[in-house]
Amino acid sequence: MIREKIIKEVKSIESEIIENRRYLHSHAEVGFELKETFNFVWDKLSKMGYEVIATDASADMLMEAQNKAYDNEQSIMFLCQR
């Protein structure tokens, strides 16, 4: 039941996922700083109602985000490694 719900939600944003992937691949960054990628992910999370509460825009990008719409302490941790 939960699997079907997840699949339905992912399918509802499939075109956005593809658009985001294409953007990131066409704006690939090289080196140890991922400023554009970091800003892109930050912006997307903010628009989804998340507040980024811990960040590191180095080669290993670490972001912790908490959805402002929920009262509990659920958060999402992103780690993008080279």
C-alpha cells in the first residue's frame, strides 16, 4: 500500500524530476566547490517547504532540511559525494 502511494507521488512529479536531472547534468561543476548545484538544491527544497538547517557547499555537499509544514522533527539529510 505504501509502495503504491510512493509510486503515485513520484509519477505525479516525474517531469519535474527529469527536468531537474537535465538541468544539473547540463550545468555540471568541476572541482571542490559545488556552488551552483548547492544553490539549485537549496532553492528546490525551499520551494517544497523545507528549511535548510545545516549546510556545507564543499566537494561533499551536506544539507539537512526540515519541512516547515510538519510539527514533528522529521528531517531529510542529503549527502552528495564526488
